[in-house]
Amino acid sequence: MASLLKFAEENLENLVTPFGQADVLLLYGIAAGKLEKYLGDRELAGKIWMPSGRMRHLLKRGSKLEPLFAHELNEAVTLEFLELRSKTEHLSAAKNDLTDLQVKVWQYFLPRKLADFFYATNHEGPGKEIDRIFFDIDRSDGMSAGQAQETTRTFIETIKDDSELENLLGNFDFFVYWTGNSFHVLFFLEKLMPSSFYDEHFQYSKNDPEHNFTGQWAKKVNEQIDFKVVGGHERQGNSINIDPSQTPSGKLCRVPLGSLHMKDALNIDGISVPITEKMLYEEDLAYKLTNYRPKNIIENLSKFETFLPKKFR
């Protein structure tokens, strides 16, 4: 890990082309080391962007491949591995020089391709117990990062004022981060709950939007700001969506530190980074976040690590 980080610090302008070819694993190997406690035994996934051909991207995940975990990704990525990937495009040609773990990692993140870095929010496979509730503050085209910031700030204030949630959950922690394009808000539950707990209390219903917390909160947020905020994942145009639909097991969530956010297969338009609640009140936050790129993560890694939830550092 130390040699990877030192190499990254010395090559800040080449973090996604560490040996002359596109490769996300220098950045993701370092990020995985910082996220080992946060990700634990949750399965990783890679969304690989394809610059040509019929498919826009490939999704590699633990429901289709042998599951991959953060500690394994951190262990597998070495400078020697990265250099070999820069010289060899296809796994079959490099297999004899790799460990079994490196072979597995190769299948999730291909050389010469850029990729987003995800994990299974509440593990792979449908219907399992959950201990994280996840909300995507999703902005449709035409909505600004500043509007997403205002929505997130008001959403968190609304949550904290809800005595019914406190009665339901007791003590709970929550966490906010920038995805590279907008914000995610997560609750960490004190114990595992059945999948029906999400269905009853947080799953958004278009037919009965105020049936549970999500619809009620979305309505309250919408009443407090001067643009449209709605619940659920169905984009309505010129709106911010408060969307909990990636909470159930079998759904994916972007990692909170170091994941690229891609405009297309060749262009990075952001990177994920944890923030604090207090930062949501900074007037220039949206400007700073939208201008973050991989080198900013490496330059400020020790600071961003302190923004992760205390129990996961």
C-alpha cells in the first residue's frame, strides 16, 4: 500500500494512466485500502465503460463472478501488476504471471478501460437482511450541483427533525458524500433488519407517496425550496429525486472515496469523496466538489479519510 501511495503521489497527473495506458487500479487499490472497514464483506463491482461497440458499458459484479472484496483488491494491486497490465491487454496472455487473486481482480477492472467503482449496498442476492438505508439525491438534466447541495442539506435537516424516525430506529448514524455528480445519504442501522423493513418504511410508492418516510420527507423538502423535489427513481425532468431504491440486497452503491464518475468512456467528470454535514452549509462547496479530480483525492487522502464514519475508519 505504501509503495502504491508513494508512486501515486509522485505521478499525480497520471493516476489513471500509471504506465502510459488507462488503468483505474492504481486509484482503486489505494481507495480499497482506506475503505476496508467501511466495505467489510460487501461484494465489489466494476462498471467498465466501452469506447466503441454496441454495449456502452459492462457491469462486473459478485452475483455473476466469484465475489471480490476490498481487502482482496488492496492486496492484489501492486506496481508490478499495473506494469504488466500496461503491456498485456488480454488476461489469457498474462495469467501465468499472476496470482489467483490478481486474476480475479483483472476480471472486474479491465486494463485500457475506465470504470466506476461500486459495491453491493446490503450484499448480493435478493431478500437478505439489511443494515444500511441508502438515498440517492439524483439530479436530472438542467439541475445544478448547488441545487443538489441545497436538497441534501434540507433533507438531512428534515430527517433529524423527524421524531417518528427516532422512535423507530433509536440511535442511528448517517453519512453523506459526493458521488462525482450529486450526493448520497446513508443510515447505518444498529442491527440487521429484514428486507420487509425497507419495504414498509422507505420504499417509495408512486401510488401512495406519503405512505412512509421517503415520500413524507420528499414532500417536506419540496415545500421548503424553490425548485422541484420528488421521491422515487423515476425522473420527471427539471427535478431532484430522493431515491432509496438501491437499498435492498442485490442493489449497488458507489463507493464513497475515489470512484471515478464518467461522462462517457473517455471523459471523467467527477470523483467520489466523503464530506461532513457542516460542509453542506459552505457557499462554495458545489464549485469545489465539481472540480475535484483523482489528483485531489491523493493530495488530500488523509483529510478525506477522517470524513468517513468513525466506526469505519
